[in-house]
Amino acid sequence: MPTVGLIGKRTTRHTRCASTQRKRAILHMGVLCSQVREAMGRLSEEERQLLEWHFGEELSEREIAARLGKSKTWVHERLECVKEQLREWLGAGTGSEKGKRAKRGKKG
């Protein structure tokens, strides 16, 4: 049954539920942002700089390598390691590393 909302608009149970879901999503995002900030704080300055250049300034791996005087392969490997570390700390592991080790025949 529709009711009158705070600004005089008719609302339904569906719109109230959607509003509650949005509030929960916003709260969840706040918690997630806090967790990401904490995990980023655990990285070294070099690791944070790599992420900032790659994701913040949208530099390519080749551009980052030129800035650092390193190879593109080095930059790529470091970025992958840092991203995997963040996934682990945030509990968002993809399981892809375990699969890669199994394919290579390594125990892990």
C-alpha cells in the first residue's frame, strides 16, 4: 500500500526497500574504501608509486619503465605482485595463482 514520503511523493514498499539497499551499499563502499586505504598503507612507497602512476595517472607499463630506468617486464611483474598482494590482504583472491602453480606442476 503506497504511503506519503517526506517530500509529499507517494512511496511504495519497493522504493523504501531500494532506499535501504542503497544505504547498505554506501555503507559497504565506505568499509571497503577504508580497507583499501589500510592495505595501501601496508605497501612500500615504491609499490604505491607504481599503482599511482599506472591507475591514477594512467601511464602505460612502458612509460613507467622509462621513468624508472627499468624494463617493461620488471614493471609488469611488480604491478602483478602488488595487485596480488592487495587481493590477498583484502580477501579478494581470484584463485588464479593457485591454478597457475598447478599448471606448472608446483606445489602451493
